[in-house]
Amino acid sequence: MWTRKFIKNCRRSVSILTPLILTALALPLLAQEAKTTQKMTEKDREYAIAQLNGSREKFRASVAGLSETQLKFKSTPDRWSIAEVAEHITLAEDLFFTTLTDKLLKSPLTPDKERKLSDEQILALVTNRSTKFQAPDPLKPAGKWSSMVEIMQEFDKRRGRTIDFVKTTNIDLRSHFGPFGPNTEIDALQYTLFLSGHCERHTAQILEVKADPNFPKK
């Protein structure tokens, strides 16, 4: 399924991507292939930045004004609290960005390669929460930061770095590809959408916790 070389160089990232890839196999929308070839345009850049900004704002809003009791509430003992979900999002931001810059962007430049998934399909895939998965160990919350203020400060720093990169890079993100499931690859710009979609996916998880009937009022 995955090339041996990519597994060796990107083991952690593959472990994170694999559950989402398995979900993709069950999505009817993937039957509609979006075979296109093109270089990155300013419209592409603006779209990616808008997605990154949008998911950041949704995440910020989801945790704003919550008390310590609310942040630590768990609907069941085996579920994550809002604070733990927020830590997971922040941990993933760093790992995904490193995968983008250190792995995908070091892949061969292939501007003529066909793109089988559209940007919209990538986002729909990643944000789909109909199936839940276990996070790999590197992204499991372990109380790395002592407060939600610290978590959000770190997230903002990491997301800001990602946005600044997309804003300023001269690299053609449409011409570097990495594996994304059997016989499918996504380009580096789509990987930034994956990163943004992951944040939005788990922001939805935070909203699920807040919707629990036993969620503390204050």
C-alpha cells in the first residue's frame, strides 16, 4: 500500500493518516475522481490560507470562556476532555507541518502528475466524524501544557507558522506529492488542507463534548 521508503521516512505521519485513509475507502464521493494537473495559483494560496484561518477561529471559539471544570469534563472515563482534545490538536499541528516541509516538499517535482482527489474531497474526508479512531502515541494528550491559555498560545504560534509559510513560499505546492491511501496521492497544498481539516475535525469533537447533557453549566 505504502512504499517502503515513505514508511521508513515518515512512519509517524503514516500512522496518523492511515485511519483517515481507511475512512476514504467508504466514502462515495471518492468515486468521483478529480483528475487535474496545474501549478499553484494565487487563488490556491488564498484558499488554503482561508481554510487555515477559518479552522483556527472555530477552534478558538470552541474553547473560549470555558471554566476549568468544563475543560476537564469527560462524558465517559475513556473519552477525552476538551483540554485533552485541544492538546491533541496542538501536538498534531507541529507534526503535520514537519511532515509537509521535511517529507512532501523533498519529494520529486512532478507538475504533470494527475490529482485524483479535489481539495473539497480532502476536506470532506478529514472532517467526517462518522468513524472514530485511536490517536497514535505521539499525539495522545499527556498534560504537556499546564493550562488552556498555554495550549492556545502554543497552537497560535504553530498555526501562525503554517499560515506564514503558505503566504510566503515560492515553492509550487501543487507539484510535490505524497501517498494518501492505495493508488492515491495528494499534493502539498492539499496537505495543508488536511492539516486544517484535522483541526476542524477535532473542534467538532469539542462541540460534541459541550453538547453532552451532563456538561457543567459553569
